[in-house]
Amino acid sequence: MSPSLADLRPGQAAEIVSIDCDRRISRRLMEMGLLPGTRVRLIRLAPLGDPLELRLRGYALSVRRAEAIQIGTRSQETD
């Protein structure tokens, strides 16, 4: 299995390769722009590690760790 969004460190970028959540949740994530092939960067974690703040498609998005664990990624070089 590929690393998940939850495995990223702040500043690290990745490409989404899969979303393995419940159908209702995965549809909502995709509506917010988290689609396979999308490049995302982890901006920061909340103090207790949940939620995660991501930067994608020119905007910031926060997702729960529970969903981030189910989103598979492929590592990208940082800019």
C-alpha cells in the first residue's frame, strides 16, 4: 500500500493516487478537489495532530486524520 496523506511531514508534497474511504466521504473529498492525480502539500498539523491543513489547487483545505489515512499518495519533490 502507498503512503497516506497522514504520513506526510509539514512542507512535503505528494500526488494523490487513491481514495479508499466510505463512498459518501470519498465523494465529498473529491468534490473538494482531492482527486487522483492532484498535487497536495501538507502545510501544518493542528497541535494534537488532527486536522491536517493541506494546500491544493490554490487554496487551503483541512481534513481529519481519519480521512487522511485513507488517501493514498505518491511522494513528490519539494519546491
